[in-house]
Amino acid sequence: MKLFTHHEFDHHEQVVFCHDKASGLKAIIAIHNTHRGPALGGCRMYPYASDAEALTDVLRLSRGMTYKSAIANLPLGGGKSVIIGDPRHDKTPALIRAMGQAVERLGGRYIVAEDSGTGVANMQLIGEVTPHVSGIAEKFDAEGNPRSGDPSPMTARGTFVGIRAAVRHRLGREGLEGVRVAIQGVGNVGHHLAQQLHDAGARLWVCDINRAAVQRLVDELGASAVANEAIYDQEVDVFAPCALGAILNDQTIPRLRACIVAGSANNQLAEKQHGLALMKRGILYAPDYVINAGGVIDVCYERSAGDQELIVQKVDAIGDTLEEIFDRAERQRQPTDAVADRLAEERFA
């Protein structure tokens, strides 16, 4: 299995393969860049088909975290970790603590937080063996109600703000009343996003591999359920990917009937050229690591004891950042992802 010649290797500073025989831990931690500060990124647990697949994922995700923190002007670098295993069957307290010990051995170069397949309770276990963890402190939502350290509500808020900015730019509409949105994936972030869009008057089409999660939104919000594979074909204004990455590719882009792509999923473009493909089709793309930065903003200011008002202010500024990227891209006749990359690279290079 190659590393330095791997197609997703991008001058990563450190890649650590972690194993603990007693607990069965098999994990990879990738630190992409620490020029702005320690690398912060979530720990994903997923039953990867191979070690090579896990490596590809962690290399892509860690690079994305560098760009995400830089574009949000945070004093953090980019990193990510993945645990190879099924979180429903393979996750044990011993395995999670072993992951925490692997993080501790890096001496603070990497700060771990939750991600797909892990949660606040897991991060609290990791916090028993290392201080280099975030997303565990109790917080308050935008209305002042107490909530857990789960950053997904702020990821959803940032995505909502970003959709509003994209609609304003592309459709010339200030509000979301009657705007049609297709949400791919209604887990933690997708569910919060659907609620905010519904409250703003948007009409929703939703899909997810978890049929119960879809039915819940049908019952609670009057959303229309769509088959997973059919979500690309919906005649909507906004396509919001909130599940897996690499879903914008040669096969799916020609099928899109939306004029805006704006969602919380990481690494939405399967290849770099797909940003240009979206632009050529007249589809406005909100770069994923810009619009989904609410979570990393949340956990960053948790560590520096930032108050809720400051966190909300920083998350809501995602809309302003996207407006700048949209305007630059239009003036320069460049894909929005290329413009965002240059802006981020100016900040972490």
C-alpha cells in the first residue's frame, strides 16, 4: 500500500497507523498541516472494505480540515482519524480508550473530535486518557437552551446560512419561502438542517439509508421521501449533500436539476475537474469545507472558552465568506472551489 505516491497524499506532515491487539483497534491518524496551529479533526469509524480505502479517506479528510480551518480563520491546522470497524458492532470502551492513547502519544499535534460513527460519549471516554479532545463540553444553542458538546447543530446552522447566501446570490431572493431543497442524508446534521429550512418556509425532498430517519421528517415536517438513487433527479432549486463524499462526479452531475449545490458533506467533488463541470452547467457550488465549517468553529471556541454569542457570530459569518467566494468566482470566471482553495492557501501556506 503506497503512501508518498498515493493520489490523495498532499505533503501530509505525519500519517500514523495505530493498532492495539487487546481491544482490536485498527486506526489511522493523518496530520496534514500545522502551520496555523495543532491539527483538529474528527474521528470517523467505518467498516472500510480495505486498509487502502481507509487511507484514502483519512488523507482526503485531513487535507480538507486544513482548508476548512484556514478559510474560517481559526488558529488550527488540519487532521483526521479513522477507525476501521463497524460502529454498531465493533465499538467498545476499550477500543475507544485505545484510540485516546494513540492520540495522546502524538503530544498535542492532533486534537480529536467526533465524526460519523463516533459521538460525545466516545469523546468523553477518550478524554479520560488524553486532554487533546474536543466536542465534550456542555454548551447552549442559539436560543440559550443547554445542549451537549455535539457540534452537528452548528454544522447545520452554518450550512443553513450558506444555503441562504447561495439562494440570495443565484436566485436573487432574500428568504427561503417556497425554495425547493433536496437533502441527501438526514442524520444528525441533515435532520437539524431540515428543521431550519422548514422553519424558513422551504419545501423539502429527503433521502437516507435509514428509512426511519426519513419517515420522521415526512411525519414531522411534511417532507417528501425520495429513493436514495433518485435524489439527484429531483426538480429543485438546491441540492444539499449531507452524507458521503465524492457524490458529484461524471455520472451524477449531468443528472442534477438544481441550480445550487450546497450541503454539509465533506469532499463532495469526486475529482478536481468536477468543480469546473458544475460551473459549465450553470450550477452554483458552495465549496464543502467553507459551508460545513460550523462544527470546527464550535469545537475550536469550546477549547478557548468562547461564549455562545461569539460562536454563533463566527458561524453566521460563513455566509459572508461564501458571498466573497461567489463574487470573486464570477469576476474571475473561475470555479468556486478553485477560488476558495486559493483563499485558504493564502492563510495556511
